[in-house]
Amino acid sequence: MTELLDRDQVREHLVRPYTPQSSSSDQKRQIERIKQLLIERDATLVAHYYTDDVLQSLAEATGGCVADSLEMARFGSKSPSSTLVVAGVRFMGETAKMLSPEKRILMPTLEATCSLDIGCPAAEFSAFCDAHPDRTVVVYANTSAEVKARADWVVTSAIALDVVAHLHEKGEKVLWAPDKHLGRYVAEQTGADMLMWDGACIVHEEFKAKGILDIKRVYPDAAVLVHPESPQSVVDLADATGSTSQLINAAKALPHDTLIVATDRGIFYKMQQAVPEKLLVEAPTGGNGATCRSCAHCPWMAMNALDNLEQCLKEGLGEVTVDEAVRVKALVGLDRMLAFKSGR
Ligand code: SF4
């Protein structure tokens, strides 16, 4: 009886299965206007997995793409459109501009940033690198163009393990920034000697092992999918750990009917498309004291909306620029990553 009560309480407080949004007639009219603007402005919309469902579906419906940051930039650079609209956060717009300098890059808002980017200011990071000249500098894509310009390599979470394993095999010691949780995971998996910058993602850092164990009691047969920006205690509970695209692939590959997902809930749109027959459950954040059931949504990704998307297309607002000297330096690490990926 106690066990039953506990399970019900957990379900009530922590479990919120994914339900897709439906759009109102006003929203449908706005979507039609945006579709028309995309054609008139010769623009393609690329959206990150963590943006709102409605933006992801609009990107798909208009020949754009929904992807992780690396694939967004690669898709954008191959697009024949003269304008790319990047629905995501600032470093994604900058990466698109660095890979496609001839294109106009617009963002619904330039204020959408990332706690990892904010937590790694270029001047301090450069001094850190200067203090450790014997180390190969590897930075995560979630950094400013200036920080990338100081790096030997840029990596996304999809490719970080492979790149660091490669450097480790060559006997190189790594200076890693900015996400300490991802860095710890990579060091553990590869055995590489990694000196870490002390940064974190405010969304993934909130996942708690206790909350996931509680949900596992409700869904004992579920698999747990975890992004490696999460704390170690959460990664330790994972049946699959990986980047956004790797988690979607894991959702397909795993035999489980129910999946507890510890990453931004924006991923549920594409993940549910990939596994329509499976039940997706948001992993809780904040533990028992939290006032919300799950806060697993990036506040900066959430700044992208139909209103500011329409406005940016109409008025050409939110154009991303990158200093040419910075771009040329940052391209060294970006090009290495792209060449490494295509060489595998
Ligand atoms: S989810 Fe985390 S890593 Fe991604 S943009 Fe938001 S703060 Fe940055």
C-alpha cells in the first residue's frame, strides 16, 4: 500500500509525458506569413532541437533543417539561399556566419545566449591557455567566436569523444573548455589528461539522480537517456549517453517502450517523430524541493518564437556579424572538426 502511494505521488509530482502542441488559427496565419517571407527574402530556416516545436516544424516544412549545432552549420553552408535564419542561441549564429561568410545570417533574437558561453570570457580563457602552453586547446562549440579563435580544435558533443581519443593516442595533453561535466565524461571515457575550465550548462546541471531514480520506480522497465552535460551521478544511471542526435538514435536502437530523457525537452519533438510508438518521459530537475515538475528547458532557446522570427525576416533585424580576423583564426579549429568528421 505504501509502495503504491509512493508511486502515485511520484507520478503526480514528477512525470509529465510529452504531448505535442496544437496550433491556433492565429498561429496558422502567422506561420503562412513567415513561409511567404522566407520565399521573398531568399531565406532558409535552421532550428536547433531545443527550440519550440512550432519552429522545428516550420523549419522542416520550408526545406530547412532541425539539427544539432554542427549539422545546423553544415546544412546552412550548403544551402543555396542567400540568407539563413538561425533559431537557436548566439554561438550557433556565429558558427553559421564563420562557415558561410558570404551569407546574411539572421537570428530571431541576438540576446539568446548560453551559460557555457557566458561563463567563458575570451580574455580570461586566453590567459588560462597562456598559462598552459604545453596543452592542446579543445573547446566545445558552445563558446564565442573569440574563444574559438584561441583553440586548436572545436568540437560538438557528438564528436568530442572521438577527437579527444585521437589526441590522447598521439600523446597530447588537453586543455578543455568550457563544460566541466562533458569534459569529465570525455576524460573518463578516453583516459586523456584533461585540464578543465569550470563551466556548466544551467539546464543539464539541474538533473538529479534522486529524481531519476524516483521516476524509475514508476517506470521500472524504462531506459534512461542522458546528455553528458549532466552531472556524473546522472550519467551513471544512463542506458545511453550522448549528444542530441546520438540520443535520438539511441531512442530508436534501444528495445525499451518507455524512455526517460535527461536533456532539454525541446528534443521531444524530433525524438517522438523517430519513435512514435514509445512513451517519452521528461527527467525531473531540481529534486523534491523544486516548485516545478521539470524545468528542463533552456531559457535562451525559449527566446526564439514566431513573433521575433517574423520580425527579423520582415525588417532584417538580428543580423550576426563576426570580425574577419577572429573568423579566420576560429576557422582553424572549426575546419579541423569538419575535416575530422568527414574523414571517419
Ligand atoms: S541548453 Fe545549456 S548548453 Fe544548450 S544553449 Fe542552453 S544553456 Fe547552453
